[in-house]
Amino acid sequence: MTTTSKVLVTSMVGDTGPHFELLRNAGFEPVVVNRKLDLWQADNLISELRDCVACIAGSEPFTPKVIAECQQLRVIARTGVGFDAVNLPACDQAKVVVATTPGVNHHAVAEHTIAMLMSLARRLPERDREVRRGVWGKEPTPRVMGRTLGIVGLGRIGRAVATRARGLGLNVLAFDPFPNREFAEQWEVELVSIDDLLTRSDFVSLHLPMDQSVRHIINADSLQRMKHGAVLINTARGPLVDEAALCDALKSGQLRAAGLDVFEREPLPLDSPLLTLDNVLVCGHLAGLDEESQHDTLKMSAETIITLRQGGWPTECVRNLVGIRDWKW
């Protein structure tokens, strides 16, 4: 073990869970970050992380400055599958392993996506507010069964959404650069171009990993190409959507509604124009969180750190240091 064995837990779901016992039994000292600190400020994260060898991380940004200042750091284990907040080149240079927890939260995200779809389709948030005001509206909504869902990104999460959507009687279109054609055939998912998907879908759900090539894939132009009155759902990554353009489309009626679990800036500022719109349903980046996924992601994060310390290399979890064969703790 190095001169320190501290593992900092910054993930918002990590205050309790199986990771504590696993890490202690392996000789580590897990500590929870000071929750009063704004970890989006680099100096705050550095002050907490400086003498730690690993971090069970949330979505706070690991910038080149953070990596450079925390020279004891060997592993950043993200609770989830996204790692766009981590500067991979800086981690590669410092030989800091960046890991995620694949395969633990796709059912949670899929359920959340469908819950948002159904809530918006039946206008449940609005109708809840009406009844609380003593208003009993009777305006009908289009039936979900028989409508078309377009899934942008047919990875593990996209496929989990597709199976549920087919069970609800939705027609499903999907765009993916490298689609699983066997799955698409089995579940009667029509593989199409992104343009075709946008123009034909009553609901569009985003499930792409984030990189610069897909930043603002939903923008003023793509929103105009969507079917008039369509619904957009984003449970993937906030920067996939140009929020200013989305607000315009929602105000004009080009889109009927949007369900957003993620945002360009998180936490979402209270002065965000999105919060002024009644046809927007928002959640605080928790689509991937249910009891089972919380347990499993924390367990996998701890196991990844332990495996690396013991000389193993969990290939399915590591997201950087491509081609490295001589990494040592």
C-alpha cells in the first residue's frame, strides 16, 4: 500500500452502502467528502482529494488542475457509465485509471424514461396541479399505444427502453452508429437514420454517450425537423441538447413537452428558463438510481479499486489508458 490508503467518496449516493466494508477489508480507509463543499470548484475538490489514492466519484469535474494537484491519486471510479466530466488526457498523462460501472443501472434508466414518457403523454404534472387548484380538466390526450418512439442510441440502456416500449404497444425506431441488428430484428425495432427518426417519431428519447461529436445533437435545426407536437426525453447527458433552442421549440409549440433528467449545467440553476415552462418535467440526474443500482454501482466501484490495487485489470470497467500493459499501483 502507498503512504496513504484513503478513498474519497464524492458520489451523492455513496454515504452508505457495501463499498465501506469492502474497502476496509481490503486495507483502505473510505471517507465521505464534506457535503457542504461545492465540488464544481476545483480548489474544493483538490483540498478533499489531495491525500487520497482513489475516489468513488459522482459527476463533479476532474479537470487537468485537479489531476495535477492530486499526485497520490491512482483511480477515479465513477458510479455510473458516464465519464465526460473526467479529463481523460490528463488522467492518461498521470496514469490515473478512470473506471465506470457498466451494466448496473440500465433497468433503472429505462424505467425512468418510460415513466417520463407516460407522465408527459397523459399530462400528469399539469393535471396534478389543476386538481390542487380545484380544476377538473377533461381534455383528452393521444393514446400512447400505436405511437412511435425514436431511440437515439441503442446501447444497453437504449435496448432496455426498447423492450419496455414494445410491451406498451409503441412502434420503435432507433438510430445507432453500430446497432445490434439481432436485437433489432428480435424486438421489431426499425433501424433508421437520425433524420428519419426525428421526422417520424412522436417521442424521441436520447441514450447516447457524451463526446464532442454529439454535443448539441438536438439543436435548433434538429428540433425543427422533429414532428410537430413531439415530446423529447433526455436521461443521458445534458450537453446533448441545446437548452436555449429547446426552450424556443417548447414555447412555440413545435414540441409538445420535454422530460429532462440531465442538463447542460448541473445542478440546474434556479433562474433557468426551463423552470418557467409548464410543459417541462424535470428531475435531478437520478434516472439511473434505484435501490438495486445504487447497491451494485457502489459495490462495483469498490471492487474495481481493490482489483487494481491487487494487480488485476478490470477491462470491462476501465475507460482510459488504452494499450497500457505495465500500469502499476
